[in-house]
Amino acid sequence: MQTGDKAPELLGRDENGNEIRLSDFAGRKLALYFYPKDMTSGCTSEACNLRDNYKELKAAGYDVVGVSVDDEKSHQKFIAKNELPFPLIADTEKKLVEEFGVWGEKSMYGRKYFGTFRTTFIIGEDGTVERIIGPKQIKVKDHAAQILAAE
């Protein structure tokens, strides 16, 4: 998925099994953020930063949806523990991470494995990708400010 591409209509299912569609956010910008794993330190910092700045994001016309390959039960715990006000898509079949190009080989301490690259896609009111904040750019403790900042 590149800047200017049209995002898919069906994004996936949230922590309660409800379908999340792009048209649910018509007329608003969507910060669709992909993160590696529930309950890990970096992902918790990022989610809590978005939670703490959620009113500002909403006021600026943004909706927020998180995506990871964790299942619905894991998302429910993550949301409850951190009081997250936004939905999390359970992309257990890796459909969305692959469609957006954020699934691939990673390396930690010399061990190679497949996982999600922390990436945020800003999708405009018309459903096209306006901006991409990539893995090397994201600051987990200040991510809301990055979303709110103009390009």
C-alpha cells in the first residue's frame, strides 16, 4: 500500500467480532496503525499515547483503529488493561498486514522471524492513503503528535 492508493473497504473484525469497514469512517480521517503484539512494552506505550491524546485526535477529525495479528481475546485484555477507547482489529489470518505490506521478516538478537512492522497509515476522508509513518519514524511515546503533525 502506497500513498495515493485506495484502502480496502473491509478492514477486518474488531475485538468483539464486529466488522470494521472503511465506510464506517466516511467524512473523517483514519489513523490505521499496525503494531506487533498486545501487552509488549513498545506497543503498550504507543496505544497509551494514542489513548491519552484521543480527544485531540478526534477533535482534529481523526478516528483511530489498531491492527495486530493477535486474536480477539488478546485484544479484549489489552483494551481492558489499558482502557483503550478505540477498536483493535484481530488480523489472525494476516490478510490486512499482507495487503498493507507491513508483514515480513524481522530480526532480533540474530534470530530471524516473521512479524508486523510498526506502521501507521493516514487514510483520508475519500478512502485513499494520504500519508504513511514508517517503522523507523514512529516514536511510540509521542505517536499522536506525529499523526497530528502536518507532513
